[in-house]
Amino acid sequence: MITQAHLSGEFAIHELLHSGLMPSCSTAPEYLHPNEKPGVDLSCDAEGQWKTFETRVRGFRIDAGPLIHRGKKHFGHGLMHSNSPDFKVPCIGYVFTEEPRAEPYSQDTFDRLDRNRAALAAQGIRNPRSLLSKFRKSRSPILLPDGTMLHPPPLSIPGRKLAILGDTCDTSGVFSLAHDASLLVHEATNAFVDSAGRSATTESEKERIRKKAISRGHSTAEMAGQFARSIRARRLYMNHFSTK
């Protein structure tokens, strides 16, 4: 049976390219889906990162950095696991950073608006505080009827930062991007030493589990916690998606 997807909207696929890699797909019209528009190939910088490659999402900027994972290696027509430390699968972690936020309105701002209530009502503005929406949209000063000039509060509150890292055994490539993350989502697996769910208690057991996780391209909970501490993350969520 042959199936075909029909989409109501248009889409474009942008590819993040590691150093030296060529685009995986052509953007020639004959290779595009009927609803697809040509995407953009984005090469990483000298540090292997993609800084502020996306700014069209309102209120956020998006950065990306390289992660290291181990995967499956091609042998002929089949796929086999490779635990060789030299076999690495390039992966990408993403960091979403919110734009700086404005300070709360001061009581003086509300008082000045209230003092001009009658004059503003004569201009058709029944609720003086509705003018504050102008600050949120254009951040332009407001001249009140009594000659007072209101200025928007400064954007001095740092925005929140969300770092999302998938399967990886080495997160050093996103260290600078994820620093001071409000929330770090980091994978973690191999927490037990046997099938009965017994946790590692000795240093030798912990080291054996750590090596096992790294050999499979993953991180232990301890590794996730250490990275969270190194980037001064405020919160850490650990997860892992497995077929088992």
C-alpha cells in the first residue's frame, strides 16, 4: 500500500551542519514535498556551536551546541552496536533563552496615571492604566495631560533559560550556552547494578556503571547532577527514552 501525507500549511526544514558536513538533502524543487519551502543550511561556528540561529520565535532566542553520543555503526547492509570510544554520533542540544523582562510598575506610575484620570477621560480614555499596554508593545514614553512623561520600566530582569539535552555522554559542547540555566533537562540511565534494582553503593560499582553508561553514549544521574552544578542550573529534570 502506498500512502501520501497531505498538509494544510507550508513548512521549511533548516539543517544544522557540523563542521565539514554537507547538507543531507537537496533543496531542489523536485526533491521537496508539495507543501515544503526551501530551508536554510546553517553551519556551526569555530566552537562547533550555532549561536542565536533562531530569533523569529517571539520573546526567545535559540542556540544549539554539540553533544556526543554513541550509536550504531554500519557493517555492510546491517547495523551493529559499536562500543568503541572512537565511534561517536554527533548530536545537538538546544538552549532556549527568554528575552530580559521589565521591572514591575512602580506605585508612582500608578499615582501619576490616577492624577490624570479626569483629563484622560475627556480624551476618551476611561481607564488610565490601559495606557500601560503601550509599554508592553512599543516601550515608548507616554506624555500625560499634566505634562508628566512616563517612561517604560527598564528591562533589567534576566529572562529564563531552558536547556534540553538528549542522549549524550559528553555535554561539554553546550557548557557556555547552558550556563545559569533556569531549568536543565538532562538524560540519565544505568542507575542500578543488577536486574533487581539494587543501587550502586561502593565507588567501584559507581565507576563500573559510569563506564557502562558512557560506552553506550549515555549519562548516569550523577553525571547529570555534576553537569547541572557546573553550569549553575537552578533546577534539573532527568529523563530517558528507551525501547526496553
